[in-house]
Amino acid sequence: MPNEKFPQKKSLHEKDGITQPNHVNQNSIKNIQNFRKKKIDVDALIQRLIQGDIPSLSKAITLIESTNIAHKEQANLIVQACLPYANNSVRIGITGVPGVGKSTFIEAFGTYLTSIGKKVAVLAVDPSSSISKGSILGDKTRMEDLVKNKNAFIRPSASGESLGGVSRKTRESIILCEAAGFDIILIETVGVGQSETAVHSMTDFFLLLNLAGAGDELQGIKRGIMEMADAVIINKADGDNLKHAQNAKLDMNRALHLFPLKDSKWQPKVLLVSAFYNKGIEEVWQLLEAYFKLVKANNFFEENRNNQNAYWLKETINEQLLSNFYQNTEVNRYLQSAERAVQNNEKSPFTAANELLALYKEHHTFNKNE
């Protein structure tokens, strides 16, 4: 029987919170709570975004990344409204193994671009934990100077479970950044060897960063990445590593000439850069200018954009069909029992899959907001 002097406490007993000091404005707290509950004015948000308002751009991208059905509907309206103001930028994909210096290079390159009057948006995909699903989102801390630049916008996004770490909504975010007035879009991949194809399919120029003297000079060939690269940057070409970098450049140039000429009629180049010491950055932009001059003259630039649109139409259909399948009530009801049957060798994976697909076909309904 509990003692009246020492009342019994539950194991999940909650201690009294800290008393709010007198200087905290309770009206302010209520205003914040009301703001969070208030329905978003999509039309006003779109207008502010088109005028280049950065908080509105951030809020719109948050809606795009949300899995909430109501947010999906709002996001679709925003993207559709932004389309007439998009496609006025160049989109550059940047990849490389972890530790190659992608963030350092992007900060140096982005700072240079803003110095010549460009507005730069960086969409950086951070790797998510496969266990906690969390992400560090550290690009803003790694790009200390660029994040303060009024002509730059950095948006780190968790990679989640999407292929190779490419954020599921990166392509829609590109459209919003273009509508907000950014004329250079840099898309940084996680660089784990799987996301490059997806990034290549949404950019105009694909940049591969590599290291010399790390025993990995030609690893890109094995992964097929160099076939997609429009340029290879040997980063950290300074100090004692300069000689290694120069040798790696020769090896890379020989390797690139083994590949057939690209549809763009562009011969990929290799450049030496020291992003830390800000060397070779201007030459990278000069190379890009030469590339865009060529592909716009031979109409490859527009043709490539059109092909990418068709590709992402099919990708979106695949994604929505997959989402609809797993959200189907009947499929969910029998999925676990089907998994157990497969694990216990009572049924083959192919038979179980066909049964679930037949069940889905019988009971499927499409959500108009997907």
C-alpha cells in the first residue's frame, strides 16, 4: 500500500517542467502554434517564390519532400505553376567518392560563379542511415562561406531509401530553384557508385571528381561512371600530390579516348584543381562554357532536355505504381503471410509475387493526389 508521505510513482513518471520565465511572450507562442496549424496559401507562396524569396523557396521544397498527401497536392500545384519560369539555367551534376572534396570544390566553384554575377543553387543529397533513417545534413556546415552568400542557396536533403542516395524529389526542386531565378544548379550526389545514373538523367553536364595517389585513379572505369562524365577533375592537385595528379591526368586522358564519341559530339576533358587553394576553378567554368556553346549550337542541349523529360515521365509512373501497390489495403493484408511462406520455402517468390499482383489488380484504386 503506497505511503501517503511518499506516494507511489510509476516507472514513466514525468517530472515537472521548467517554469517559463516572465519575459517569454505567451502571445508569440500562440502565434507560432497557429501558424503551424494554418493552411498554406499556395498562390501567395508561388508568387513570393517566383520573385526570388528564399524562405518561400525553402518552404516549397519542404512540401515537395513531404509524404503527406495534402502536401503532395500542394506541391504538384507549385511545380506546375513554376514550369513556365523554369528551364533558364544550366544543371551540373557533381559526383565522386567520399573524401574527394566535393563540398570544398562546390564552395570554391560556387563562390567563383557568384563573383561573375551568377546565382547558384546547390542541391546536396546527404546519405541517410539505413538503421535510423536519419541524416547529418552537414553540407551547410562544410560550405561556411557559400552559405552566407546572398546569391547562393544551399539545400541539403536526406537521401532516404531512394536509389544510390538521389533525393526522390530533386528534379522538382531543380524546377523551383530555376523559377526563383537561379541560373546555375549544382546537384551533388552521395558518391557511392549507384546514384550517378539518376543524376546524369537530370543534368546538362556531368562532372566526376577524382583523387590521385589514392590507388583509385581508374576505379571510375570499372563502375562505368567515366562513360557518363563530360569532364574529370583531379582534385587536391597541390603540394606533394601535384606530381601524382599530373600522372593521373595522363592516365585519365588516355582512358577517355578509349570511349566512343558522345552523342553531344563533345570530347571529355581532364583538369587539375586544388579547391582548397582555389586553383583551377576558373578553368573549370571556361570548360563548361565551351561545352554549352557546342551543345547549344548542335541542338543537343534541347534534345537532351526533351529526352530527360520523357525519362522522368516513365520514372514517375513507376514510382507511383509502386507506391500505390504497397499502400493497397488488400496487398498489405496478405503481404506478411506471403513473405513468411517464401521464407519457409512453402511458396516460390515468383508465385507469391504473381498472387499479390493479381490481388492488387482486383482491388486497386488510384489516389488522385499521388
